[in-house]
Amino acid sequence: MNQFCFAGKVAALPTLSTAPQGWKTGTVLLDVQRPFANGRGDFESDLLPVEVWRGSAETLAHCVKIGSWITVRGRVASRMVDSGNGTEIPVLSLVAEKVEYLH
């Protein structure tokens, strides 16, 4: 099963653009706290870029601000990209399938 589920704070305003097919697409940077403390007792967090598509991308771009709490459920997608020296490397993307807004 290829699924992830995050709850986090919006760390940067979402981008919004149009894909070649005409669909809206965007990326939101989420600040997601780790579920365990480090050696100093602090809970660190990860900044995770999440791709959002179509109507969800438009809604997200208009409804959140920095610091807004959202949950995202989705899948991990992989593709091969040229590394610039003639070899291809795998790149992973987090693709949202459901976004919920927390108050």
C-alpha cells in the first residue's frame, strides 16, 4: 500500500500554476513535527513539500496562510530525471489525494 498521512503547519504560501494539460497544480511546504524527542528533549520537525492537483490546489492556495494547520493524505510518486551528466536518478514526490483544513 502506497500511502502517507501528515498533519502539519503551512511553512510557506502554496505555489499555484497550470500544468501543460490545463490542470491547476501547486506545492505546499508543510512543517511536520516528529513523534519523538531528540536527546535534548526537543521535538524536531521536517519540512515536506507536498504536490496538490486540480481543485484541491486552487482551494489550498486561497484558504491557507503561513501557520495554518492542515492534514494531507496521499501517495509517494517516483520518476527518473536526468542528473545532468547523462545518468538518471530517481526523484520522489509526495502527492496529496485529500487535504483537510484544521481550525
